[in-house]
Amino acid sequence: MDKIKAFKVENILTALLYVALGVVLIMFPESIAKTLIYTIAAIVIAVGVIKIISYFLKREQAGYSSAGIVSGLIFIVIGLFILTSTKIIISVIPFMMGVCILVSAYSKLQYVLQLSKYTNEKNRGMFLAAIITFILGIVLIFNPFRAAKWMIRLVGICIAFTGCLLYTSPSPRDRTRSR
């Protein structure tokens, strides 16, 4: 009995956490993206600093090369670039996805045209899907920053929806009653 009650409480708390996280992602997509980029930059810089410190602590050891200081400096420079170029970094991911989607849409269009050439079937649904995919790819390429914000919002919607489903899902006790 206590396990069922604990499960229900855990289920409700998890659901509320999902909904809250989803709402935050929906309301503040730009801030979330920047925070994620800053966190990645801090980790990369920290790895660089650790490599440099490690070099100075171990440089007297026989056979220890200067690669630690060079790689440490490279990590720091990459981290600083990430810190100073957040908008570019955020835009690169949707841009690359847009290119991949365009290539996929192009191959689907070719497939539909070849299929209609060799068969009597009219593949309007596949043709329409390929055109929509092509347009989506163009949107991602020419407006990647806005697309990134909408992608984050979509993730937030999915997480909030999952939280709502989790909240409304029956508990184990409810399942045993229906048998």
C-alpha cells in the first residue's frame, strides 16, 4: 500500500516537473539555448585549463611531451570562440539540418518522378510531402536562428505533453482494479 502511494506521489511530482520544464522551454527558448551554449563553452575551457595545469604538474616526468599545453590552449581558444559566437553556434545546427532535409527532399522528388515515369500510379501524397520537406529545408537554411527557437519550443511542447500524459496515467492500483 505504501509503495503504491509513493509511486503516485513520484508520478505526480515527475509530471509536474515535466510540465514546468516544458513551459520554461516554450517561454524562454533563446535563454535556454544561450545557457546551453555557455555551459558547453565553460566545459571546453575547463578541459583546456586542466590540460595546461596537468602539463605543468607533470612536465618533469621523463617522456612527457608539450602536447598537453598545446591541446589545452586549443581547447581554451575553442571555448572562447563558443562564448563569443553564441548566435552563430545556435544557428549552425538548424542550418545543417536544413541542408540535410533539402538533400532528402531532393532525393524524394527524384524518386516520385521516377516512380510516376515507370508506373501509372499518381503519387500526389509523396510529391506533396517532398515539396513540404523541401520548403522546410529552405526555411531552416535561410532563417536558422528563428528555427532554432521554434525547435526548442517544440521540444518544450513535447515534454509538457509527456508530463500531462504522465499525470493522467493510471497508477498500478488502478490497473489491478480493472482486471
